[in-house]
Amino acid sequence: MPAITCFIRYELDPAQREAFRAYAQAWGRIIPRLGGRLLGYWLPWEGTNDEAWGLVGFDSLAAYEAYRVRLKADAEAQANFAFAQSQRFIRREERTFCEDVQP
């Protein structure tokens, strides 16, 4: 179980949910390769249509910082960020770092 989980909340353009799906699926390949533990990405099945979530676990904040360095240097990660920017399907992104409180 990760000690720290990065909870990402996305506000999306509802007309571009499929673009977000492609973006999230790409992270499914990238994140584990760069040292994060991908717990998943979610789009609502029903209800709100402009929100999505992602959860990525790390052993420590230092492990997250090392991951971020690798992320910035990785060509596939940079291409995925560029895809999101060019398509403009993410309107807003918030990150919250949560600690595991269960024994």
C-alpha cells in the first residue's frame, strides 16, 4: 500500500470525455514505468459529466519528487501533456496529497 497518494481532480470539457479517456489510458503505460503506482483513473458513469479523478501512489514524498523529475524528462509523458494542452479537454486540475492512515 502506498504511504502517499496523489489524488487528482480534473474539471473537463464534457464534450471531450473520450479525449480524456485516451489521455488517462496513456498514463496507464507511463506512470508505472516512471515509478508511480497507478491506482486508477475514473470518469463518472452517471451524474456529473465535467469531472474525472486519478490516483497515483508513492512510498514517500521524496519518491514523488524523483518521479516528477523523471516525468519532466520523459518523451512519452511530455507528448501526453502536449496532447492535453492542444485539445484543451482539461479545464482545471487540482492535486491533493493524502497519507495512508490505515495500519
